[in-house]
Amino acid sequence: MENLDREMQWYVVNSYSGRENVVKQNLERRTKSMDLEEYVGRVLVAEIEVEALRMGKPTGKMKMKNLYPGYVFIEMIMTDEAWYMVRNTPDVTGFVGSSGGGTKPFPVPREQIEPILKRLGEVDDSMYERYHIGDNVRVIHGTFEGTEGKILSIDKESGDVQIEAIFFGRPTTVKVDFGEIEKY
């Protein structure tokens, strides 16, 4: 086993559409059985709960919606063993970012994976480091989705961010959850 002091990075794995949760379960099971917990972290299917519709009208019931059908997100250290385990997991068709021919894939840049993680409620302390008072942000979901503004304050304890946005031609302060914003 390679002894590496590298940090975990995010990768995207292709799967058959509709089989993402099976792939997730298989990856988690194989990670344990092959003793790779040190090299494989979180495995995520980008699903959110949405209200079910019937004939275009809300039914009052909730269902899970996959934001990225055919893709599974995996946090890992790319060792030969971990790479082999993932590639040979049932229903995995490959890695996104690999040119094939035995080449390892490139990790997903932090700026690209962060909005997905936030949308799934997977916020960690390292995300706060990239955001500062005065930064321009966009609200990516929630009540103020689509609103753009400037950060006035960030409260790591509560996860609240105050932004100044323009509503009806006037600057207005709104409070949003940190997981609802991204820089632009």
C-alpha cells in the first residue's frame, strides 16, 4: 500500500443512470472490505428532496431528484489501489477526466465541487476560507435564489451570511445560509 501524506480530493465517477445509489453502496462496501478507508472518504449521489408533481401540479408528497444522473462523487486519495477498486466496482463505467488507456483522472477543482457540496448540505470549515467580507456572491438556492450581492458578515458558528443586495433600486441586507451562496 502506498504511504502518502496527500489530502483527499474530489473525483467524479460515471455510472449507469438510475444505478448511482447502487454504485455508492458498492463503493462504500468495497472500501471497507479492501481496507481502503484511509484513502476513500465520502461517496455522494447529488440528490435533493423536491415536491412531486402530477400533471404539472404539486401532489403534497416529496421525492428525491438526482441533480446529476449517471454521476457519483467520491472524495479520495488517488492511490493505485483506490483507483483500481473504484474502476472495478460493479456499475462504474469510468472516471470523468481520465483519457483512458490506464491514465488516472484529474481531480475536480475545489471551486467546481463546492457549490454541489453546499447544495447537498456538505459544508466544511475549509470552504469558509475562500469567502471574505466584500466578496461578490450569488445565491444559488433557497428563498433568495438568483440574488447577487456583497458579503457584509460571515458567522461560522451559525452558518449565516449577511449580504447586501439591491431590491427595487435600494440596497437591502438579507441573511442567507452559507450553503446557499457561491462566489462569482
